[in-house]
Amino acid sequence: RTFVNDGMDNFTAPADYRATLEFVDGSPDEYVLTMTDSGEVYTFHGFDVDDKQKGLLKSQTDRYGNEELTYTFDGAANYGAGRITSVTTSQGWSVVYTYLNSGVNNGRIQQIDVKNGSNQVIQRVKRGRQTQRHGYRWRSDHGRRPSPGQRGQPGQLS
């Protein structure tokens, strides 16, 4: 959706969109999108931060002010905006993304770890070998190969 800026950082939502957008002047600046119906709040990085984080989602808060999710991005060069490196819940659980740093697949996801509140890996999904028929296969760290009925489509992580 596109909000109209009056030039003084006051924003008007489209007529059919029930949300407000507010510029928060600070160090660093932020933009806060509040969904009128649900009360959810999405905070975005302003444009006075690292080039790779400008305008990216920073956190999500529920209607009661509880921060539900925090998003972290890297400053990887040559990828436009920063790549997401983690999403963390208010309870400390996180999903951590690791990327390949060389070769023809440079910049693609190599591994995804799910960590509990004690920062212990409870699930790991890794990029497997590439096959001509199925593209890349993803495998969990449990070493079990899923049965055909449990397999997803190429690139699907669930």
C-alpha cells in the first residue's frame, strides 16, 4: 500500500486501508505502521541506518504492546537490501538463517536453525545436494529421509 506524505512526515492511508503510518524522529529514525482493526504494530528501520537495513521490518508488536517478533538483517554486499539473518520471539526462541558465501549458489540459504530460549538448536534444516529432477533437497539434522508422502516441493521448507 502507498501512504501519501504531506512533505512534513504526516502520512495519509489509502481510503480502503485501515492503518496509520507514523514517522518517529530518533536515533535511529523509525516508521511505525499500526493496523487499526487488530492493533498490531510493525516497526520499520528509517533511512538513517546502514544501507542494507533501510526501510526493512524491525519488529512486530501485538495490540497490548508486547513485542512478538524482532527481525535482524545482515549487511551483505551485492544483494540489494540486507538478507534476513534471524527472527526472534519475545520468549527468546529464534529462527537463524545461514547463507552460502561462495560458488554458484553464493547468497542462497545454506542452513536454517530453530533455537529455543536457551539458544540451543532444536531443529536444523540444511541444503542438501542438487539433483537434476528435484532441484535442491532440504534435510533435517535427524538424518532420516522422509517418506515420499512427507516430502515437500523443491525449495519448500515445511
